[in-house]
Amino acid sequence: MKKRGETDLDDYGYANIAGENDQDPLLDNVSVPLPNIVLPPSFDCDNPTYRYRFLEPTSTILARPVLDAHGWDHDYGYDGVSMEEKLSILDRFPANVAVQVTKDKTEFSIHLDSSIAAKYGKNASSLAGFDIKTVGWQPAYILHGETKIKNMKKNETTGGFLVTFLGDTMATGLKVEDQLSLGKSLSLVASTGAMQAQGDTAYGAKLEASLKDKDYSIGLSRSTLGLSLMKWRQDLALGANWQSQFSIGRGSRMVLRLALNNKLSGQITVRTSTSDQIQIALLGLVPIAASIYRSFRPSEPSSV
């Protein structure tokens, strides 16, 4: 430390080094103590939070402990670790790797998300990834990729594949999607794909049309109409859904959604949000108050 520069201590007792390394912008990140993570309630009289003080690393790898708030009694609550890193391979291919390993007294699980991208000129790009997920007691290995090609200024075509290994089962899938923009308000998206596993193949297709305001970022008015189809063995499922959101006044918004399938079953959803009329939000307390009242005054059973 004497050779590198002067040294002093901060409020937490860690050394701050100032010297010739301050001229290098890559070494400006100094390790600092992170806030202590709150542990779950414990029956122990003392709370050993000092054992889990750690520093923010200066490297590009972001590491964090995993806290389980619903752990065992007399347990510290940390049962895993997660790491994430974003890097550039050969200064041309951006990549991202995120892994989380969790191990408690009964189960072990691992979750990995990794991807690498490549761009070909201004009109084409590709993305490939490898994931690991825990399904039950078995790990599932997933290999996926897709390529996007911009044919015209308003048209984009995407093709992708998926391969999943789960025990002795291998599932493969393909998809093709085409997106077309007509002006600034109307866009059409058509996609189709197939999934195959253990000799069975499922097919699917979807067509979606979206209409929005020219100033969508300001007005937030948008309507979407979608049609979907799926065929597996002898079963055929058809579905249609319509969703519209629009502004009511200056600080209110409403969203309507209708869904219907060939089984004549569907759903109607109405959602309203406001930032001006607080009394409208207070109406949500009425069913809560009614439920509390019924819990204290149960209805008497009717005599027959």
C-alpha cells in the first residue's frame, strides 16, 4: 500500500487507496460494503448479520447470496448464490450468463440462462442460448435460437428453434413469425409453429392486429384483436381475444378484455386505474369491509 499510494480508513473500517492507480479509469471502482440483507425472524437471541457482510466486487461478475424468507427454524436463511456477467466476445458478440444455485436440507436446484447474439449488417441478427432448469427432481437442458431479418423498412421475419432434453425425453420445436407495420398506427403479426415429443406433434398458429394512436406514448390508446389455433392429436382449439385500453379524462384509464374459444367458454375483464379521483379507488374497500362484517356476524342457518 505504501508503494501504491496513501491509505486511510473510511467509516466502515475499509481502506481507501489513492495514488497512481487513480489515473486509470478502469480502477476507479472501489469496493464498498453493501447494505446488510434482513434475515427472517428467528428464535435465537442474537442475530449474526455481521457474518454476511460482503463487498461489491470491482469485476464484471455480479454475485449475490440468495435469501429464503421461508426457511427452517434457527436457519440463517441463505441457501444459494446467484452470479451474472455480461461480456463481449471478440468485441463483436454480446453475451449474457446468469446462474443461480440453491441447496437446502431437502432439495437442490440450478437455474442457468445464457445467450450470445450476432448482428449481420443492419438488417439481420441472430441469438443463440443454452438454459438449464430444474423440473421436479430432474434438470432440463434447453437449447434455443432465432434469427431476425428485416426484409423491408416495415417488415420483419423471425425464425427460431428449440430443443429440450428432460431425462430420456427430447422435445423439438420450430416457429416462424412475420411482423408488418402499416403506417404508424396499424401492425400485423402472424406466427406459426410446431412442437414434437415422443412421437406426438402439436401445431399452433396466431394472427394478431394492433391499432394504436399516432401519439401512443402520450394517449396510451390501443386496441388488439387476436385469433389463435392449436391442434394436438384429434383436438382442435380455436380462440379469439380482443383488448382495448383508452384514457378516461386526464388521469384515468380503462382496459377492456374479451376472450372466447370454440368450447363457448370465455372471460370478460374490466380494469380501471386513476390518479385523480381517489374516491374511486376507495370503492375497493367496500367488499373488504363487507367480508370482515360477515366474518363477525355469520348468517344464521335457515330452518327447513
